[in-house]
Amino acid sequence: MEVEFAGLKLLAAPGVVMVPRPATERLVAAAADRIGGEAVRVADAGTGAGAIAVALAVRAPSAHVCATDVSEDAVELTRENARRHGVADRVTAVVGDLLEPIEGPLDLVVANLPYLPDSLAGTPEYAEYDAEPRDAIFAPGSGLAPYLRLLDQAEERLRDAGGLLIQYHRRVLEASRERIPALRARLYAESRIGASTLGS
């Protein structure tokens, strides 16, 4: 199927990778604003259909985007979407976990990773995700593990002036490399508040 995302017609594969949502367009816009016209190396971790990577490459013509996903189907879909929009020379899609397959320093890391506790899967509140791959939405325990691993990796891989942009509960959260510990603490705090709310 084909979906529209950030003004682009992208191929999607429902049930195989998560269908891009309009809320994620704000992440692309924030990343493009940060990049401006600079020639930078960007990582899109957990790329799915490649919506973020491709839309960002279109909006930031001097950026090179390294897109990763543990799913081979997702990587192939990302490559096809990059070809469709003429940015295959600046979107490199590879199979791997988060930042592990990317070599060299990075200027920016972007991600929309699973963050909902797996205990919420199948509940009426999240029924809109029933047709999506479960591991694209939900993660074990508090749900934070994928983002915490990404933050650890980003601290090591980002240049001193680099930054991180993530989508969390449909909000865009941003941190410079030196502020990643503060972002980690914020995620911990919000997950505890959410857990106590669910338990009340």
C-alpha cells in the first residue's frame, strides 16, 4: 500500500512494519530545522518503512542519513522509498540494532522506537495498534529499554556538538550530547509516573 507522510508518497507494509503516522512528521520537521543547510551525518535508528530517513533526506539535501532496522523487510522497504524519491545516494539502509552497524561519528540521531510497556498490548486504549507488528510498538517491562540503549549508544557516537531527537508519547524530545543524561532521567521519571497512573 501507499501512504502520505510529510508530503511524500511512501510504500508501506501493514503488519510487516509500522505504518508511518502523521505525528512523526513533527520529528522530521524538528530534525530538518536543526540541520539547516549543513552537511551532516544523521542516524535514523529503527527506521521501519524509512519514512523519517527519506523525508529528512528530501528536506535536508546536504545530509547523509544512515537508517537501521533489525528487520530485513524494513531495510528493503526503506531502500525502495529512497529510490522512489531520488535520495538513494544519501540514505544508506542497513540491517542491525540501533547504532551498532553504523561506523564513524554522527552529528544527529533521530528515532521513533517502541516505548509502550508490553502489558498494554491488546488493551482497548491501544486498539489502533492491533494490526501493527507488536515489537514496533511495545517493549518489555516499562517499555524504555530500546530508548535507554539508544541513549547509551548516542553518548558514545555523537560528536561533541551533536544532538538527539526522539518521539515519545507523540512528543518530540531533544537533547544535545551533553544533555543526554538529563533526558535519560526524564524518561525514567515519566515512565514511573505512567506506571503509577496505570496501577491506580
